[in-house]
Amino acid sequence: MATKTEPTKRATQPKGDSVGRSGSTSRRDPTATTPVVPGRSETRRVTSDRQASFTVPTLDTDDGTAVANFLQDRLVSMADLASVLKHIHWNVVGPHFVSIHQMLEPQYEGVQEMVDELAERVATLGGVPRALPGAIVAQRSWDDYELGRADAIAHLGALDLVYTGVITGHRAVIAAIDDVDPISQDLLIGHTRALEKYQWFVRSHLADWAGGMSTAGAVTEMGAARAVLDKRPPAVGRRTS
């Protein structure tokens, strides 16, 4: 879960800065060789993860770098969320399968659009957006989603905690960049508004008429899923003679 921090003039570079460079496994034929152009070095650099020499007007490059790093953090979180939503979409089972399966599809599509907007904003600020699998794993501070095939409502119990973590991180960055870049802040505010609505849809399946939650007190995804199933009324069997 992200904590509130103030933008600094020298933002710390993300942990996954060198992902995809030396040590990575090529998907090309390992026996293939790259043609050498006469007069050019084989070690000539053709790519960079460094901040560009420019950023948006009225921000200096240090502030642009700081904001881009904040948004890169949110990009990783949102790309992971999109993956989790699609995973749940595939793995829900039980009597609520159709309704939950269909409810999650537009949420996935909405989050994918937010991922694209965040990445483009990072690039606009002069940064290099990174959301390949290796970059996500290298930068994130959480483990993979815990559930596989499971009851649809149990999945929603776990997903509620996922949304809480993502939204908390967004709100922290909204506060952190308040005096630095209102445009990036506005982007995150719009995303957070949509994410909180998605979470409302999820929580409406977990709440009772008095406003209580079947996952109350759960702090892990697996714990939330178990809490949902523990509080579910027993199924009524078919009457037999």
C-alpha cells in the first residue's frame, strides 16, 4: 500500500529500471547473429530508460521526473489490476458465474484504458513508461493474487481488498503532487472516481441490508474469500421423501 510522500527534486529511480537489458532471455533464434554495419560499433546504444531532456511547460525537468516516477508507480499498480480482473473473470464459478463474469469485463476494459492514459502521461512528462511483466514484478511490493478457481462471491471478497490497495495508492499520489502538476493530479482524480465506482459494484455483493460487510476484519485476499464463504447461509437441499 502506498504511503503519502511529497514530490522531491530528485526522485528515486524505480527498481526495475534495467529490466529487459543484460541478462534477459531473447525470444529470437539463439543461433542468429546481428549483421555488423561497417564503421559502426556493435555496442552502439539504441535505447534508453533515462528521463528526456524535456518535460511539460512550466515544470522543470526535476519536477517532471518526480511526477513521472509517481505515475510510473501507479501504472504498475493499474497494469497488475487489469491482469487480476481478467484472471477473476476467467476463474469465477458457482451460481453467480454469469453476473460476475459479465460485470468484470467492462471494469477490465476501463482499467486498460486508464493504463494507456497513465503510460502516455509518463511519456508526455519525458519519462519511459514500463509495464512489461518483468517491470511489474520488479517494481511492485505485493505478491500475486491468491485465488485460482473459486466461488464468484469469494473472489469479490478478495477483489475488494485489491481495489482498496489501488485506490489508497492513487489517493496518496493525488495528495503528493497537488502543488506540482495539477494536470496529472486531475488524471488520477478521474481514475480514482471510476475505481471507487467499480469497488462499489463489488462491495454491493458483500454488504447486507444494515451496511455490514461479509469480509469485515479480513486483511488478506484468502482471508476475505474464506470470510465470505463462512458467513454464507447453508444451501437448502432438495426435499426428499
